[in-house]
Amino acid sequence: MRQSEAHAALRSFLLSCHADGRRNVLVITGKGGPGREEETSLSSFMDSRERGVLRRNVPQWLGEPELRAIVVSYQSAAQPHGGGGALYVH
């Protein structure tokens, strides 16, 4: 997903879960993948700065006013559930 699509999907997912009475969910952000090998040096450098955008932004999104009212806390998931590429959201 693109960043704006992921932001809207996260918000919709969490609001829906809250309305359904779910209080603990797993949000998988991924860790950001490596660039393709055939890219040029400059584009590889640019891509390396963009890796992990969702991983970096989801915690910020969870603190936005609309979600702050329903998100009590979050923490990195255990390794079997995605480790650093996932969050438990409470």
C-alpha cells in the first residue's frame, strides 16, 4: 500500500475493531524491504531512505486525536508474530 492508503486502512481497521469490542489487535507494518538489484546507485540510495516508512509512521498515526481516544498503548510484537515488523495495539 502507499502511505496514504495504509494510513486510511489503519484508521478504518482500528475504529472497526473498537466498534466490534476487540481490544487487542496485531498490526503488521513490515520492516521495509531491500531495493531491487538492477537499480542504479542513486535510486538505491534514495530507496534506502524510504524503507520502513509504515514501520516508522504507524506509531505516530496511533497518537493522532481520532485514534488516541481508542488506543491505550502499543508495543513491538513477539518474534513469532512479526517482531520488529509488527505491533500489538491495545
